Amino acid sequence: MAAYARSVFGLLSLESKAVFLGTRGSRPAVESRRYVRGLRRKPVNVLFPEDDNSKVTKQHSAPKQQQQHGKKMEKHTKGTKNTEEEVFVQERKGAQPAHTPDVIAHEEVAGLRFERAFPGDKRLSRVASVARSRTFREHQGKILLEGRRLISDALSAGAKPQMMFFSSVERLLELPVDKLKRASLVKVKFEDVKIWSDLVAPQGVIAIFSRPDSSKLKYNSDHSIPLSVICDNIRDPGNLGTIIRCAGAAGCHRVLLTKGCVDAWEPKVLRAAMGGHFRLPLFSNLDWEDIENHLPKSVTVHVADNSSNRLVESAQPKADELKTSQKAGDYGWVRTRSNHKHVDYDVCDSDSDGEYELSLPRVGTKLYHEHWAQSPTALVIGGETHGLSIESVQLAEKTAGHRLFIPVVPEVDSLNSAMAASILLFEGRKQLMQQLQTTKKSQVVNRMKQ
């Protein structure tokens, strides 16, 4: 605006001069035209003196340089993205990446050498996302553990760590340092751990372990009892984790999982078990033929059907009848109808044509507080949706086992699978411990008599 104002004032001054001269009226008009034409010209190029050897520089050369620089940056960005994709593909195949984007800085504390995650490091995100897949866990043979207590239990049992992410050195030193020398340690930000953590209050430690082999781990068997747990088609992660936790707390000998159960190494199962995976042997994905091979020869198998069959209320017995009653049906808590929905039938030919005879497993019933654990025992826990399989009932019949029931008040459908398992396991432990004490007393008496 200032330049425009000066030009306008200049025109006015020229016109006034032209009027003042009078005789030369054509000259001011020509000069004003030239002056106006000069203002409308575009800026000329900047020329340097003749003795300067530098080239002529144009004003629009800077944008071209910026465009060229932008193209170079785009090529560099595309190259970086391709490099990250190649590194991710190589890691998925099990190969080492050709190079890392940045220089890795190693540090050392308490004899452990660790590295700091570089900006844009995606190792934690990739590992945390793929480790939640059952296919990846089974094919790659890796599991994800989170939290100081769970990782410490795994290291104490002899599990092999591969990679560990921690947010602070203090968190790292809380773990058994002498068992982390062969693992790759990476220090990351706590915000990154919080993003990929399944816990409400993350502890800042996430580790990748090799899938443990129960036959090679070390367990404390000082308080172990001859009681095994067989999980039959348990599909809820919380229930399975709680059953494993109760089995470890009761001092069971081992836990066997049939095909159809949820993966025992799923993060939800690990979180619910609270380290129970590393307190007793755990064998998963077994057929019923394989289950018999994992049990002692003189074992007695009992079943605890937790299917949602309807209970029929009957009259409560009197006090004097309870003392003499030996049948579970007399208590009014036993199912009066069997679960025929998932029962297989053996068809046998009879003498008459067109008639068949059905052969079903015949298993007696007992209340949970009666004597059923007097020797090496196995307890089958059925799923809440489908109940027990026919193979489990057949195995109970084969080993002279019983169907165990927990009394509940009328109008209550059934107990949770994990809750029923905890009641039966601790009752079985009590009975086995009493039997062991009785056996020891009898042995002492026999020695004294001799």
C-alpha cells in the first residue's frame, strides 16, 4: 500500500509539472506513461559484477531446491519403511535382521548387559501382539509372561528366557539376576509397557520364554500327594487357570488337559493360575489313551460332573436316617436323571430281531465328604457347558471309581467348575493325609511288636 501511494503521488506531481510548463504538454504525458510502464514491470534478475565468476541466481530457484530436497526425503522415508518391513519379515522367519535403523547403545548393571530401545523400536509391539496367538505359541514355541512374581517362578523352575523388556533397572534387579545372563535385555519406556500390558497396574516387566517342557522343569515335591487332576474340555481361561492354581495349592501330583481345553499358556490362564504352571507338571492336548499312560497303574479315577442338569428336590431325611443311610440319593442332592446328551451307546445284537440292548457305564455315586481318596487317585473335572465326556465315565468304571457330588440348596443350578474342583481337591488332600497318617501309625505299631 505504501508503494502504491508513492506511485499515485508521483503521477500527481508529474501532471502538475505538465500543466506548469504549458508549451511541452506532450512530454509529461510520455514520461508518465513510461513511469507507469516501469512500475508494472516484473522484478529483473540480479546481475553480479563482471569480475565475479558466480552464476546468475533467479528468485524462483529456491523453491526448486526445496522440491528436490523433498523428493530426496520421500525416497529416504520409503527406504526406511521398506527396511523395517524386511526386518519384521526376517524376524518372523527366525532370521537375524540385516541391520538396525540406529546404533545400539549397550549398558551394563550387576553383570547384565542390556540395550536401550531406539526411537521407533517396534520389537515390544510385535512380540506382544503375536504372542497372544495360540498358533504362534505352538509353532514358534514361545510364551509371554508378565509381572515379577510370574517371571521369578518361571526362572526358579528352570524355564529358559529369550527376551525381556523392562522399564527401569530397579525392576530388573528384583528378578533372579544370575538366570538372565543368556537373555536379550531391552530397556523401554513405561508408557510402551503400559500400552501392551494386560494388567490394570503394569509392573514394567514383560518377558518372552521358550515354551516349557514339564518333564524338564524342577518342582518342589516335598508336599506332593498322589492326587492328579484331569481337565475334561475346560474352555474358560479363568476356570482353567483357577483349577491349576488350586491343584498347586493342594499339592497335587500333576494336571492333565484333554483335547478341547483352552490353551494352558494363554495370557489369561497364566494370570489366573498365579504361577501354578511352575509348581506341578502340566501336560496338555492329550487323548484319553495318552491320559492312561500318565497315570499310575493302581489309580482310581473319580468324576465330578458339573453339567447344568436339573436337580430334583426330594424330601429331606431325618437325623436318625442320616446315620444309617449309605446312598447319596437319600440326601436329596443327587441328580435323578443322567446326562444322555453327550453319552455314546454300545449297540449289541439280541436274540430277537429288531431289538437292541444299550450298554452304558455304570458308576456309583458318593458325596464329596465320604471316603473316596484312600489310594492314588485322579479327579476328572468336566466343563460347565458340555459336562463330562463318555470316555471319562468309562475310565471311572474301569478303575472302580465314583461320581462325586457336592450338596447345594434347592433352586441352585450348579457350582462353577473351578469352585467345585477346589472343594473336591482339598477334601481329597485331607482324606489322603489321614490315610497316610494311619498307615504310618500302623507301621510304628508293627515295629514295636516285632
